[in-house]
Amino acid sequence: MSGAAGPLLEPSAGEQPGPSGPVLVHARGLRKVYGGFTAVDGIDLDVRQGESFGILGPNGAGKSTTMRLVGCVSDPTEGELSILGLDPRHDGPSIRARLGVVPQKDTLDEDLTVRENVVVYGRYFGMSRAAVRAKADELLEFVQLSDRADSVVEPLSGGMKRRLTIARALVNDPDILLLDEPTTGLDPQARHVLWDRLYRLKREGVTLVLTTHYLDEAEQLCDRLVVMDGGRYVAEGSPADLIREHSTREVLEVRYRTDDHEPYAEALQRLAQRVEVLPDRVLLYVQDADETATAVLALGGERPMSLLPRRSTLEDVFLRLTGRTLVD
């Protein structure tokens, strides 16, 4: 599923090489303003070949606008942007021919069959009938839809439609696959099936750029990610690096039989490096959650309803950086 060759931006002198080499997406000081609203506010961006790069943030953070800029369907208001070594202001059609796009909402033709949706889309890229039919069969096998190839799209489940949308986006062997919130609205089983397909693409060296407001999705799929809020970056790094920098090794979740956990925070504060009070629990950020659980029980007084030791996650990072949960 390799993409077409073309001019690329090489790393600057002294810069450490990325996962597989050259930079495919390069931006500096990128801004997008709609009237009086700034959707993207001066971000820098580098995505390298073979990387799985995630843009994480709540609704309205600027994720989808960033994807529209990278997908060459919206021009930046200010800043420098290069996609595949080309200028999207002048080379938009050439760039779009080398991208695969999975939009937030499926745009499948529900009156056509599963195979016909891929074949028709492939013909837009000038592929011969024989080549596109062979490619369609290959992709439908990859997304586990071969047994539904001759079914019309309309009755398919949401997960099947998302997998078909991904198959369609891969028909031109794109250099970059853009996925805008690919699993929104799917049940947990469908999400995990889709994650498996995306993970396989990453293993094959396909460059992925995805937005999501699911923290577990970002942690599963992304080599590197940025957290966006209000059109700006709040943090950047690999999931492990972000957790290491902004959280502790482990977390102890403490629950009492109450709707107000604030009164317990002061007593628990001395047992942790940091305390986060949520409506239904208190989070203690510590290095050893089991040891801390023993210390909580030794405090005496009201016994907690539950004590849950766990490792730190990106959700803990997000709480630290923004003070609220990710999905508004």
C-alpha cells in the first residue's frame, strides 16, 4: 500500500530523524480564522513518513480544522504549510491525489454495493477497471468485508461502514491517511475491530494522521500526539512521554459513599504527590498505588467504599493540563 513518489521535506541540520525518515507534513505558525473566531492559533507541526500522529482534544479544540488544512480543503489564514513537499495553496489537487481521507461522517453511496463503493471511488483516480476491481477485493479482505462485497451499503452496521470508508480511502495507495475521529459513535467491539485494522496499517508503514477525543484510542494507536485546547497545543510527545512528564507512575482511585468528595481531599493530600477531586471519586497521584491504599486504610475514620490502584493514563494527563474531562 505504498504511495506515489514525490518531493519531500528532509529533516533540518541537527534535527533527530523521525520514525521512518522525511517529513510529510510541515507547518509553522499555522492559523485559521473564521470571521472573529480563531479555530487554529499558531501551531507548529511535523509528521514523518511511517508515523502514526494523533491530535487529541475536546470538541471545538481545533482538531477538525487542522485536518481540513492538512487535507487541502481549507487555506490557512497565516503561517507556513507544506504537504508532501508541496504548497497546498498552489498544489492542492496534486496533494489531494496522494491523500486518503476518512471524514467524521461516512459519505458512502448507500444504493451501491460494498464493492461498487470502492470501485467507483478508485475510478476517480484514473485506475483501470481491472486494476481497481483487484484492488477493491484486496482492500475488502483487509477490512474483513469480503463476505459483504455484493451487499448494498444501507443495512450495514456503523462499524462495517467505517471499515468500508477506510478501504475506500486506501484505494489510491495514499502517502498519508487522514482519519477524523474514526470511531466516534461506534460500540466498543466495533472500535476494537477498527483499531486492529489501523494498527495493521501502521505496521505496514502507512503514515496516519488522526484526530480523536478518545484517550484510550490515542494511547493505543499513536506514536506521538499533541493535545489541543482552544486552537493551541497544550502538550506534545509520545503517550508514554506525556504520562511520564505530566503524571505519576500510578494512580489510586478512592471512592466514598457520598456525592461530594471534596471534604476528603485534605486528609488524603499528604499521601500523594497530587490530588484530583472528581464528583464520584478522589484521584491520588502516587508512585506506588498499593502502598498508598494501605496508608489510606490506616488513616481511620470513614472507610472508603472502594480503592482502585491503576497505572497512569492519558486521561490523567488531560486532567492535569486542562482541569476537565476530555469529552465535554
